[in-house]
Amino acid sequence: MEQLSSILLGLALLYVFYILIAGKWDYASQAKNAELKEQLKEQGLSVRYYFIPAGRLLLFNILSGGLFLFYWIYKQWQAVLSGYKNSAGTPLKYGPVLRTLFAFISFYQLNAITNRTCLYMHKRPTLSHWFWGTALWAGLAAAWTPVLPREWRILGGVLFIIAPSVLQRRINALPKELPPFRLKLAEILWLIVCWIFLAACWRVLAHQGIL
């Protein structure tokens, strides 16, 4: 538990550092502001996102064992691809289905696009997309690696579960007025599908004597 406490303390200090630094972006100079906006437009932004309460996303990820991530990332890419813009006018390659199948790679780009949109709109971004992208897949890998100490596996699971919610908080801060957060039937249906899948996996593992 001492190791876990040290890790959590380190993450807390890193987050505090991010809060202090991210709030000090220099937008005072019009020249710098214009230059930054041009760079962001060249790299690409999105004017559309999928909106869901970050707390609900976190809860559904917990209840689904993390499988709700795939529904969420599909809906995000469905929205982002339809609202993606850059200076060159070139669209992003690959559709939402393929990006969902390779979620652990596409999450990096989703985070990067969101961060650029946040900066363009003078909103606070998340930590680097490299940090949260790696936290997502490395967290899952750590959670399912039996040889790791229990504290590291727990930490890995926590990072995997919370990464989408952290990004969703930044997304929800983008519009001046959020759309209604109605619970969607598709969200409930996907959650049920996740439960059926987990139950089937549990039964197979139990039958094989693994559990």
C-alpha cells in the first residue's frame, strides 16, 4: 500500500503542476494568438463532439468493466469526423468503426484533436495526449498482468477507467451551452450487451477452471 500511496501522490502532484501551467497560456499578444491559431488550424480541429456527463461515462465504464469505452469512442469519432476541419481542407482517413476497433491507437489522436480545439477556444486542455493515450492501454495491460504487484494492477485499472472521463470533461467544457444530457436508449442497450459479454466470458473461464 505504501507503493500505491506514493504513486497516487505522484499523480496528484503531476495534476497540480498541470493546473498551474495550463492556466498560464499567453494569449495577451495578438500576434502570438494569431500564430497559435494558425498552427492549430493546420494540425486540425473539430467543431463536433459527442456529449455525455463525465460522471455517467465513468459509472458506465465501471459497470461494464471498461467495455463502454468502445461505444463512447465510436460515438466520439462519429461526431469528430463529421466536424473535422483543417487549413488544407483534407479529411481524416478511416471511419469510426475502424477507429473503434483500434481504440487504443485512435484515442491518442482523439485526445490531440480535443486538446487543440481547447487551445483554439482558450479552454484548458488535458495533459498531453501521449500521457492519457498511454495511460489507457498501459493501464489495461497492467490490470491484466498477473505477475505485477496488486497495487500496480489496481492503479492500471483505475487509469484505464478514468482516462475517457478526463477527456470528456474537457469536451463538455467546450460549448457555451451543453445539449440536454438525456439518458439514451443506445447507451443502456450497449451496457446490457457488455453485461451479457462479461457473463459469457466469466462462464467460459469458470468452465475452463481458470476462475
